[in-house]
Amino acid sequence: SYQMLLERVKPWFDALDRHTVCVTHGGVVRALFRMVLGMPEKEAARLNVPHDRLLRLEGRRLEWL
């Protein structure tokens, strides 16, 4: 479930202490949207995650590049 994925991703995310590049799949991106923006699980599950874009996260700001 997305909740289980979120529980696995959160410790990694919380431990980040420098600029980091992460290559991952859409599920992790959706988990980041839930953590950072407080997006509801059902909305995150429907989120379109492009395969040809980068996602920059700074603080509480997410930006597709």
C-alpha cells in the first residue's frame, strides 16, 4: 500500500542532510508528495508522474523540471 511505502521512505527522507539526487519510481514520488504537501492518499495515487522529468524538492516546494 502507499501507506507502507510512505513508512519505508520517511526514515530515508528525514535523514537527508545535504543535496541529494534520487532516481526512483513513481510510488516514491507520490510518497514524497504525501509527506511534503500533506496530500491525501487517494489524490497521490492518481497523481501523474512523468517519466521524462525531474522533480526538485526544496523545503516544502516541489517543482517539475
